[in-house]
Amino acid sequence: MKTLLFNILLALLWVLATGALTLANLALGFIIGFIVLGVSRRVDAPGRYLSNWWHCLRLALFFLRELVTSSLRVAHDVLTPTHHMQPAILAVPLDAKTDAEITVLASLITLTPGTLCLDVSTDRKVMYLHAMYVHDEEEFKRCVKSGIEAYVMKAMR
């Protein structure tokens, strides 16, 4: 977490040094900061943040694909006269253990059109979801576990 904050600080310093506050320049500063941190890291120091970038990128790409496909599915259902919805509330067992993993997972599920995280059990072993398109409950649970939860857990570890 400290390395991420330091990377953000380096990106902000880059923006100050160049004098251009744009999203592209901030992203460039973040990439340059990432490279600087990778080069300056000690060989024997653990570099979880630096070695985890690939999993974070895969999570972002997976989520973007899910966001687009689910948006198109919901838009199609709204615009056509026949509704294909089969809503359900499901109890999905969690492999995610930490508060951060559960929070990111719940947030990404809620941001995806057609799904909503309703609650997490007090023992943090089950997440309750509402989904608009559930044709097979077990298949839906498998998709959540092998899809978004697996990507989140790889990116967060």
C-alpha cells in the first residue's frame, strides 16, 4: 500500500513538474513512477505491488468486458418488447477473506448492470447477490467464483 501511495505521489510530482494537469499526463506520470519504483527497488525487497500489476490489469480488462456486455444485455432487454429477465437472489459462498477483497468484489459486482450485492454474512463466508439474469443458479455462482472473485483475489494478493 505504501508503494501505491508513493507511485501516486510520483505521478502528482510529474504533473507539477510538467505543468499540465490532464488525465493523460497524470497517467504518464503514474507509468513513469511505476518504472522508477521498479528500477529503484532493492533486489532482496519484497515487491508485491510491482509484481502484481499484471493481475490488476487483467482484473481491469475483465471488468471492462463484463461492464460492456452486461450493459448491452440490460439495454437490449429494456428496448425490446419481450423481457428475458429471470431475477433471483443468490447466496454465493466466498473465498475472499479480507475486508479489502470483499469490498472490492462487492463494489465491482454492484457496478455491473444487472447485478447488486445485497449483503455479506456476519461471518464473511457468504455474499448475497441480486441478479436480473439467472437461468441456472449453480452456473451463475460458478461464473462469479471463477470470474470476478478469482480476478479480484489474484489482484489483491
